[in-house]
Amino acid sequence: MLTSTVCAAVSAAGLGIAALTAYRRRFLAATRIAAFSLVPVGLVMTGVVDWIAGLVFKPMVWAGFGVLALSAVLFMIGRVAERHAVKAGGSRKERRAAARRQPAAVAPAASAPSLGAGAATGQPAARAKPKASAPQEDFSDIEAILKKHGI
């Protein structure tokens, strides 16, 4: 009942301001003010205000909002912890298990060119002859980057 009275007073004040604005020949602004001032009365007539007042003044409703907020905070904490665990590689046990599961290198001599020409075979570098049909490419900078990242 009190909320209905407050809404009616707000609407009456808004309509008064709209009348003053229209008196100053600002009809577009007066129309907008009148439209906004009729909203509280419309909400009272539809029963929305009583529903909102019942919602606001019940402690059980606020407890429900508190539980929902706690749930949202716990969800966010879980997401942050999950991202942190993935970024760090999981726990110590998980990292050890992952290291055990990793297969051995398929081509252990694949990084031999970074050691220098002929270092893997024990032959001097002067004897190594490139094929005339395929141009030689230098991947030493790429290999250095991969080694830097532990790959």
C-alpha cells in the first residue's frame, strides 16, 4: 500500500514537470518526461510493484541471492585454479606421469646439423658435399629457438 502511494506521488511529480516543460514550448522533452512519469503508475496497476516489494523484504530471498553469489564466486575460483594448473603443468605427480608417458624422440640425430657439419659422423666438415639438385637450407636458428623452449 505504501509503495502504491509512493509510485503515485512520483508519477504526479513527473507529470507536473512535464506540464512545466510543455509550457516552455519544449514539447518533445515534455512528451518524454510524461512517458517516464507514467511508468510507476503502470507498474502499480499491473502488480509488479507488489511482487518486487515482496521480493525485496523477504529474508529468504536475500539468502537465496547470497547462495547464488557464493556459487558464482566458487565457480570463478575453480576456473582460475584450473587455468593456473594447466599453465603450470599440473601437480608434481601429474608432470612426472606425463614425462613417463612421453615417447622417446623419433629421430634422435635430428638436431645433429646444429652441432656442425660432420660432427655426428666424425668426418671432417670439408668432406661433406651438398647435393647439386637440392639447395641446402639453414635451420640452425629454428633449432636454437626450439632448444630454448625445451622442444
